[in-house]
Amino acid sequence: MSRYSTPSGSASDGSRNVRLEKRGGTQAPAGTPKAQTHGDLFRDAVRSWPEVVARDAMTGEMDFLLREQVRDMDNFSRFVQEQLLHHTSVIDVRSSFSLEHIKETMALPLR
């Protein structure tokens, strides 16, 4: 998280690494269109979740890095338990919380 939620309930945003189901090939579960993979289904779900403000495809062990903006830690937990972990393509989730927000900029280091 770039900002940690305090007990007073201030807004917070968090980072979450997500690994998708890949066993048995790239096809999604039965009942979904044949052209859709687990990645396709997850991308569609992420677009519908207002808590997710950024999503990056990653290299390495985890497939995606999500950044969520939530009201407080209760909402953070609710999002993980009721949305993310219930998605059919998600097999692993790892959360990280930043202890201090030091710098965030959109400026390009051009000279």
C-alpha cells in the first residue's frame, strides 16, 4: 500500500499480486466462450471492480499487480474475500502494505 489505513478509517490504497489458474492449458472453465482464457476472464472482472485503480501484467511468479483504492481496511478485506478470492481464475493472492509513502510522480526525467 502506498498509504496505510489508520484505525480512524482514512482512505487507503493497496498493492496485490495475483496468480491466475493455468493448469490444464489456457482455456477458461466450462461454460465460457472458447476464445476466452483465464487471463481474459480476469481482465474483464478487473474492469468491473471499482476498487481497482491500476492493473499491471507482470513477469515472474505472479501474473498481475493490482492497486486498489478503498475506504478502510474493512473494505480492503471485503474486496479480497468477496471479489478477488472468489474469481474462478485466481489461485494465489499476496498482499503488500507500504509503511511510508515517500514519493509518487508522473513527471518524466527528461532534460
